[in-house]
Amino acid sequence: MRRIILAAALCMAAPLALAGDKAGDKPGEKAAHQAEQSCGQHLSEDAKYGQELSTVLTRVADMYQAHAKWIGTGDAASKAEHDKLMQLAKEHRDLASNAKKMAQSLESARSLPNAEHRGPPPAAVTQSMTGLFAEMRKFGQMLDMGASAGEREMQAMQQQGKGGSGSETPP
């Protein structure tokens, strides 16, 4: 269960997944296209990541709620786990709401006028971007490994007929 939750939670950084050319593009084609766009247009294109982030966070919240319902509140340990899962579900729904607002804000940036950018970007901008791209690669690897591990754990739970905390799964 932890790996499933981790994989889902890691998706919170989905907006970072926007670097690089698409498969099939000629090298640098995306970069050339982006150079023609205003910053507002770039920002509005990123709205899809905020929307997807909202969807993922909602799915995590749904999973937490279903898990809480599954274990119930029949004893002290179950009640403690149930209550924590319900708290986490609420927190994820709050984050999902904020991600949706962020997506709407990004989309509204489309109408920004094209501001003049004089000279090459300052070192702080390029350093920030370099750090961002390194984190994006690391995060992408974490997501892939977390999703794979979570799928294996879920299959094992289904085959064993037990949940992550050892409770019996309903027939």
C-alpha cells in the first residue's frame, strides 16, 4: 500500500514533466516553436499539468477513502488508520482544488502581452532551469519505479487475499 500511495503522491510534481521535444519532432523543433511564443502562451500550455495534477490528487483521495471504508473502525488500530486515511483524503482534495485553481490561472495567462526580454537570460534563470531539469529527470524515474512497485504490491495483495496491513480482503 505504501508504494501505491507513494507513486500517486509523487504525481504531484506532474507540472515538471513539460521539458523536451515530443517523440517524432526534429531536434530543436519544439525549442524553435517556443521561441516564437509569448511567456503567456507558454504558461497557458502548462495548464494541462495543473489539471492532471488535480485529477491524480483526487484519485489518491478516492483511494484513501476506499481504504478507510475497507478497514472500518472496529478496533483501535483500525480506527486510527481509518481516521488518518480520512485526514489524508481531505488534504489531497484540498491540494486537488488548489491545483485546479493553478491550472485556471495558468490558462488565463494566455492573454498576457508579449513582454520584451532584453539580452540573454540572467545566470539565476539558467541556474534555476538547470536545477529544475535535473529534478524533473530524477522525479520521472521515481514515478516510474513507484508505479511499477505499486502495481506489483497490488497484485500480491490480490493474490494473497490480504491487505497491506494483513487484513483479509472481502470476497
